[in-house]
Amino acid sequence: RLLLSLVAGIAQVVRASMRLPLMLLTSAIAALAYIEYKLTQLNAPGWVTGSLENMRGWLEGMRGSGWFKSSASDSKIDDSATDKALGSFDSWGSGSENSPGSADPTSHGSGGGQQQPPPPKGDYYTSPEVDSTEDDPEPAPPKTTRKTSGSPAAGDENALMELTKKLLEIQTILKTVSQDSGDGADSEKHTNALRLPSIVVVGSQSSGKSSVLEAIVGQEFLPKGDNMVTRRPIELTLVNTPDTDEEYGEFPQLGLDRIRDFRRIQRTLYDLNMSVPESECVSDKPIELRIYSPHVPDLRLVDLPGYIQVVNRKQPPILRQKIRDLCEGYLKQPNIILAVCAADVDLANSEALKASRRNDPLGMRTIGVLTKMDTAEPGMAVHMLTQNDYPLHLGYIGVVCKP
């Protein structure tokens, strides 16, 4: 039940980070059109431009669907707002108020900052209602329905999750182009233009980061050991496959496909991490891993090397700073921070909370995960989950991964 709560909390953050699905979709279409044009100028392979064209056609069909039309009606987004989004692609990253990256998540439309209430929390969705007249002193409350397989709310969520899956595929294609192209800087700029929030897992060594990730995936696949076995960032993409019961992993950088033995995935991750010499200890070159399963949501997570307090005689003296600098690069917006802290350690000494506070001072995109809850006294455990000494907007979740 605790692990389900953790997954539900992560899904809630992802949904909250995409409160403007129509604007995100429109911006993605504009970005694809621009990137397709630039790649044509660079004489990119036909399969790349063809894939981007197919993706753009699919997204344009999604934008014209009934669900997005109703979303636009509810959010008061008219055609002029769509045209502005299509025309604002060249200003991305310039810090202008009309850019998608600086949009206020609590305001919608182009009508002068009309405030809209935030979406309901949890696994509930509010069905659209006809606007009541101003003369009605007590408007009827919106109807709230639980997601079911045949309800419109379930169709809305399925459409949003399908959009997320397609955008992850687009990112994968752009990353492939970035690796194959000689102009890495320009390709990386295009890749960042469509970057979705990743869930970055940070914590001290032996805090339980690996156990939390394995609980989300439902498989034991991460390397274990006492001698700093995580030396490179692991960029983990989870792909939901509802039409099959098969579970497997892939290493696209190595050309390894459909690895059904998760012990082999664990050994491969161990070898890739140990390829970093002990004199350096950490590297900023990520390891890409994709896991396909009907039991996982469509998510992108990043597992980072754990923070340490003391270096041993074989490690470089600057190792602590190298780990901190590596993590800082992943903790910036729009990424979501999963700050993993062991319950048997005082939160005042948590390196994960220190790092999240540096990059997310208000705690708006940080989830606190307290592991090893069975090692804490019941009263102390309740206090840690409900305390306001180190407040986070998304709160804390207690887990026991290995009782």
C-alpha cells in the first residue's frame, strides 16, 4: 500500500506539471515543424524526417480530437492563443512571458490573467459543467467521478498518457539525432526544446534509493555493493505495454534489445558503472536504460550517485564536490525531485533535502521519501511524516521496501 501511494504521488506530480496539455501539444507541433525544417536543411536521413513528420501528424490529429477541444473550451483557450503558441517557438528560452516555459500554471487563456482553480487532487477528475448564470447565487457543485474503464474521465486520462508516451518517443528520436549529428550543440538545443520533466532520485549512499526504484519497476535490476557501485547517472525510461505481459529491458547505446533476464541487466549496469576508473569515481556520461512492462507507468527517472560524507584513501579528495556538481545539473527545472532520506537519520543532516532546497527553495516540485520506516519508533515515524520543520509542498511518503 505504501509503494502504491508512492507511485500515485509521482503520477500526481506528473499530471500537475502538465496542467496545460493543449499548450504543450501545440508547442510540440511547432517545435517538430521547426526541427523537421532544420534537419531537411542538414540533409538528415529520410527515416528521421519521416518519423518526425508522422509524429507531427499524429499530434495534430490529437489536437483536433474532441477531448482537447473540450479542454480548450474549459480553459478559455481560443484560436488566437493557439496561433500565439505556434508563433512563439522562436522565442523559447528567451525568458519572455509568452513562452511555454514561463507560463503560470495557475492561469489559462489569453484573456488578461483570469484565474482558474487547480485540478483536483488524487485519482478523481471533475467533469466539465455548463457555466451557471451570474444571477444564480448558489451554482451546483461540479460532479466528481472516479476513473472507470468506461467513463469519460478514463478516456481523458488515457489520451493524456498516450500524449506523454508519444512525447517520450519524440525525445528519444531527437536524442538519437543529437548523438548521430556532428553539430551536437544545435541538436542538443532542439532536444531540450521538447524536454519533459524527469523524476530525479537523489539521496545519500545506503539511503535506499535503489530499493525505491526497484519497487516502482517491480524488478530487482540495479547493481548492489559497498564500494560506490553507482558511478554514472542512469537515465531510466519506463514504457507501459498494456497489450502484452512480457517484461524486458533495452540498452540503446549498446544495441542490446529485449533483455528478459533482469539479472543480466543488473550485471550490464554493474559493468558500465565499473568502467569508470576508481581514480575518477564518477562520470557525467549517462547510461540509458529502457524497461517495457505492463506494470509500470510511462515515466522517465534518473538515478544519481549517492552523496557521501568522507572519501577513502583510494578516492580523489574532490569526490564530494564532483558528486554534488553532477547532481546539481539534474536538479534544475523542470525536473521533479525525489529526495530519498533514511528514517534512521535526522532530517537536519539529509543531503537530499539540502540539495533540493538549493534548487527548489519553496519545495514546490520535491517529494520527500522516507525509507526504512520500520527502524523508527512509531511516534517518531508519525512525527517525521507530519512535521512542518522541513516543509515540502508535496509532503512526505514513508516506505518499507525490504521489511
